[in-house]
Amino acid sequence: MSNALAIASVTAVLMDMLNDGVANANLDAIGPIDVTAMPLDQVSAEDPATNRLNIYMWHATRNAAWSNERLPARGQQGNRLDSPYLALDLHFVLTATGSETLNAEIILGYGMQILHETPVLTRAAIRTALGGVTPPVDASLLPAGLRSILASDLADQFEQIRITPAVPDTENPMQLEGLSNLWSAFSAPLRASSLYQVCCVLIESRTPVRSSLPVLTLGGRTAPLRSPTISRIARLPGGAGTARDLMAGIEPGDWVAIEGTALASAQMRARLGDRILAVDPAIATNLRVDVQLPADIRAGLSLLQIEHLFTPEGGGGDRLWEMSNAMPLVITPQLASHTVTGTTASGRFSGTVAATLAHPVGDDQVAALLFNPLPGGGNDAFSVRCRSRSAAGTEIIADVVDVAADTYLIRVEIGGAASALSMGAAGFDGPVADLDP
């Protein structure tokens, strides 16, 4: 990790990089160019006839991602637990001045090109810039007790330092708006400039933290859990122990096969929503458990789980239920009968359709009737939301207004699950609702 000299080290590396780039650009025709790192007011106060490329760090902000990477620094008693990083994003302004017309623009263009072509400060480049007998930043800047810390620690941090052009956030009142306001803050006339952001510098405290002794024994007793896992649920048209049908819809009262791993246990049960279903351990295996759904179960989406009752190792204490993952189960509604009441005028039907289901519908469930024309019919399909119910019951009513008078296939939809249709030689053929009385 870096130390307290990291900010100065970054500036020094940028100065070295810009100085080498300008020197290699063969700009002797415009005269000597000074590469500096002075505040903006000092740049403006210098001789305006000097060719200068100035890189100045005017702002440092907290890097949110790396700042939250470690635990809090201190515990409840105030003792030091960890040394979180001081993670900083550094904001620089690159400025150019020239002794002749267009010199400033030429120098700024070369400076921006150098930063553009070097988007990452490599470790080798940092060591080269800060190394040697007289590095730009050395440990003599630190207090006497900390002079053993080397400025080259910047090259050792595992997060590489990146350079990107930056635009001030004009919607943030805590940040300066534009280069003009930045120069105004320094009470200096505006010069040709560009903004950059350098991230991220990770400064780590050298303060010792509290360490714990190794663990000698484990308290209490533990036992590994072999948790049941459900991977699939399928309908059993022939009842328990029969072949499953992966394509068939599941209706109230059906037998279903619960497939997965580690499902069997001496004491087990199934949970469907808030309902507890009995399971016969004699016909349960680790790979499959057959259960029958209640005939009065609500249609729609439910969650099915397998639960095992076990006693913690060592005995004593209450027995616990170990639960599997919750597998979604869509239970399709069953339409028992329906009644159509209404009138037809000019080929349009208006009235009510009352549908009776083979199971109750909760007062909090949203139901709808779906109408599709028979195969070969020319009218459009439509759906009608049913009336709200004050209490749970088996009947739902839909008000149908101004639809084409015809015979339609009818289905009930509850919670995204629709009742089944019967299949004939020409396709779906029932149940049907005659909306042309």
C-alpha cells in the first residue's frame, strides 16, 4: 500500500512523464518549455513570456468503492480493529502558457496527447520516476520518526493508477462548475487548460491493530447438515409411484413428484405456502418424494418445500426443522361450470358470465375469464377481469360489455395460471361459452 507521500508521488510521476514527453517531441522551434506543478495563481503571476506546461492537483475526493473494502477502524470499546484504506481520487488541471501566439495551444496539445497515450501509470514508470539518487519526492519530507517510509511505496499498491479526462459535475453544488469558476477561485485569469482525474490512490495506516490469539477449541457441538434440495416438480396422472408428465399442468388434488437430492428422512413433511402436507417416508427416496395436493388448495403461484425434523448432536434442546429451497409451483384453476346471462343487439353481446370453480378463490386473489374464438372463428380473443369478492368462494362473475356475439372457448385465469382446455380432432374444443343467446 501507499503511504502519506502518495499524493506528492503521483504529481511527481506526472511531471516526469510530461517532461519526458515534451522533450521527446522536438519542440525546440518554440523555445524551452518548463514543466511545473504550481498553483494556478502562481502560474498566472509568472512571466507570461515563458513557455510552461503546469500540472496541478487542485482537489482530492473519497473513492467510495475502496473506502468500504475493509472493516470499520474501531470496535464498540474504541479499540482499533483494522486500518481501512484512505482511498482517494485526485483531480488535476493541466495548464499551458506560451511566449508567442499559439504556443500555449501547441504545448497543451502535446501535454494532453501524452496523458491520453499513457492512461495507466505502470509500476515500472513509477519506480523510474521516483527512483535514483535524488528522487523528486523522498522520505526527508516526513517527520524524523517516519523517514524510513519510502515514497516508492506508491508502485507497490495492488490497484493500478489510471488517468482519465474529467468533466466537472455541474449538477453537484459541492463541486466547481467549469474551468472558468476554477480559475476564478484562484483569482487568476483564465489560461488554456484541461481537467483530469487520477484514481485510485490507496493510503494505508501503519498504526498497529489489535490481534487475536489462535483458536484452541471449538465451543459447543456442531453437526453437518445434509440439506434437501428440490430441482423439479411434475404431475403424476396415475397417482403415487407412477410415471410423471412433465408437460401437464398441475391442478388442485393432483399427485405430484418432487425431484431433487437428499429428500428422504425418517421424519419429514412438505410445506405448500402456509399448508402442511403429509409425506409417507416409506415411499420417499432421496431423489423423489410423491405428495398429493389438497383439493381445496388455492390456484396460482405457490412455493413448495421439503422439511426434515432432526435432533441436534449431543441431544437435549428442541428438535429443529431443516428446510429445502423453495420451488415455485403453479397450480392451474379448475372450471367446473359456467352460466351466461345477457342480450344480443346488432351482433354484439352484453351481459354476465358466472363461472363456478372446483376449489375456492380467495378474496385477495385476482381472477379473470379468457375468451378465445373456436378454431376457424373470425372474431378477436378478449379477457374480462372478474368482480371483486368480499369473501372466499367458488363462484366468480365477469361483466361482458359490447363484444362480438359468438361461441368462445372459455378459461379461468388466477395468479397468471389458466385452466385447461379439452382437445378434439380439429384442435381445442371446450369448454365453450355461447355469447349469442
